[in-house]
Amino acid sequence: MAVFNTNGLLRDITDFAMGGTSAMFATLFTNPIEVVKTRLQLQGELMAKGKHSVFYKNVPHGLYVIAKNEGFIALQSGLSAMMGFQFCLNTFRLGVYRICERRGLTTDNKGKTWLLGSAGAAGVGGALGSIAGSPFYLVKTRLQSQAAKAIAVGHQYKYDGAFNALRQIYKNEGVAGLFRGVTPQIPRGMVGSASQMVSFGYAKDFLRERGWFLNSPLALSFMGANLGGLVMTLCLNPFDVVATRLSNQPVDVKNKGILYKGMIDCFVKILQKEGVTGLYKGVEANYLRLGPHTVLLLMCWDQLKIFEEFLHNQK
């Protein structure tokens, strides 16, 4: 049957499932840092440096402050929403990339990573995944910003959990409200995905050419993923800050954002009020999350690909 051939429909569906599964596994371990990152990005919103209270100095301090004031369970705030976002994002992001990879669209005729093809596949998948996961990103941001009064930053919503948040947002803001902040999510997903997958591919090519880790696929994935996480963080952070701000801002009676009109307005206001460093708020936290997340995600993904190839070849 056609669906069981080398590049058939069944394998394409499996590719999507592998991407989403890998992301959910990684999220279990990195969500606490995502909570701190969200609060660091909201801390001192539209205020110059030194003109606002500093509740969270860095990642270790943030983890300590949250655990002390809200309990250890608060470090997993928004976990279900974050897993939903990562599943949607990476089902498309890694799924599209893998489908293109199996068809030779991400490599040149020598089998090495092709910049244009690799970036294009990752970018398209990242954009589709970001749109699909946007409601979950919105909810996870609002849940993670909810804090004890003594350490609260940003606008404070009051939700009892992810499903309660989705229901309230839909009731009060409609379908459009669920996709608030989707505009920066698209370039965020495209830039982040393209930079991660291209650097991951080039890093593994570099190591293979020197004969390193050829007998250890797990170590090869680990080293390549570390570089992928670093490059991704530097490219992604400005869009991530804007997406966080737009998702968390309060709205008026017409469901219009009170602080920002949209993505461009948010970029401009951050630069005017907080400077360039405002766009890199939480960058350390972002790397401390994206680094391990990328390693866990891409190592798991690579192993699933190897396993899937093994099963396919047994037919």
C-alpha cells in the first residue's frame, strides 16, 4: 500500500507525533525556569532600569523567591498549558522538518545541511506550530505571571488553571482573545526554529567531519543541541519578550490592549522606555531553559527517529 512506502502518509503522521512527544518530555524538566523567565520579562515593564522594584535578580534567586513565597508547586505553574504549547509547536515544527529531511530537502547533494532548505523547512514548521499553540502560550504566560502580592510583576489575572483560563478568555474576549499575541509568535517561531535546526544540523556536520562521536549518536545529538540552544536563544529573545508582554497585558472593555497596540508598538515602547536591554530581559533564564530543553528535545527526537527507522526497516 502507498501509505507504507518510504515517504508515505503513515510515516508523515509518525513524524508529527514524534515531534510533539519529544517536546512534552523536555517540558517536564524545564518548566520551572520558564516560570522565572516569564516573571523576569515582566519585571519593570515600561520602566527604566533602576526605577522599579527588583523581586527576581536572576534564575537561582527567582527559583528561591517563588518557592519561598508560593511553595515549590508554584515552580510548575502553567505546566499543562506549556505542554500544550510545546506539543502544538513541535508537532508542526519538527514534523514538517522531518518530512522535508526524509525527502532530502534539508541537505545538499553531499548529505550536508543546506542552509536555505533547512531554514525554510524549520521556519514554515515553526510558524504553523506557533499559530496552533498560541492559545496555550497565552494561558501559560498569564498563569505563570500570577504571583503572591509581595512578589507580583505585570498584570495579574486570576485563573484556577489552564482550562478555567481558556474558558474565561473565550467567554470574555472571544476567539480573537485566545489568539492575542499571535503576531509576534509567528516570527518568534520562524526565527527560533530556523536558528535552532540550522545550528543543530551544522554542529553535527562539523563533529562528523572530524570523526567525533561517530559511534555515539546520543553524544552527537547532545553536543549539537547545546549549540542549537545558544544560537536559538540569542535570535529568539526579543520576540519572546514581546510575545510575553502582549499575552499578559490588561485589556479594556472593548478587549483592546491597554499597554500596547500590537507587535511593532510593543517593540518601540520597550526600546523607548527600557532600552535595547529590555528586549533581552530574561535572556539568561531563556538560555537556561532553552539549553536543557533543546538538548532533551533534540536528543529525544533523534533517538525516536533512529527507532522509527529501525521499525520501518523491519517491514
